[in-house]
Amino acid sequence: MKYRNLVYCKHPNYDARAYLYELPLDVDVSEGDKLLVRDRNGEHIVTAFCDSWVCTAKMTQVLCEANGGYFPPAKAVGTVSTVTVRQEIVNPFGNEEGLAK
């Protein structure tokens, strides 16, 4: 029996509905995680509406048909992390006496 790992996600500033996406079976996603998804409209950053879960391929097909979506669901291709970089920049003073020219 074939299984699929699924998660409902929302597009920020796009639509109030949650869309169904497929994840690799070894990935766990929690509500609020940001994901990069690839669908028929390109790549988008979305937010998980719920935790991911595993179900059969047949149940996935039923979910897609009941919600008016495509089967198989579009793929989530990665997670999105926010990284803050601290950078120090040296701003030299004017060329005053005692400083090298």
C-alpha cells in the first residue's frame, strides 16, 4: 500500500483557504512552519496550517476530490528559515595626523 505525507498550508496575502501539499515521508512539519512549495503557478513560501500527517494514497485522492484540488497534490520542496547576520564594518576616520596616508 502506498502512503503519502501531507500538510495543509496557507499562502500569505493570497487566499484565506488552506491548500494540500505533499511532503517526503521522512519529513515532519509542525503548525506555523514555513515551507517552499512548487505548484502549477511556480514556487511560493507558505505557512503550515496544521501538523503534517501520513495517510494512504487512496485517502489522499479522496481529500483532493472533496476539496476541489488536484491529485496528486503539489510538492513541498523545502523548509524556510530566517537567518540574522551580524556584520562589522570598519569606517575609517579622516586622514588626520598620526594616521597612515
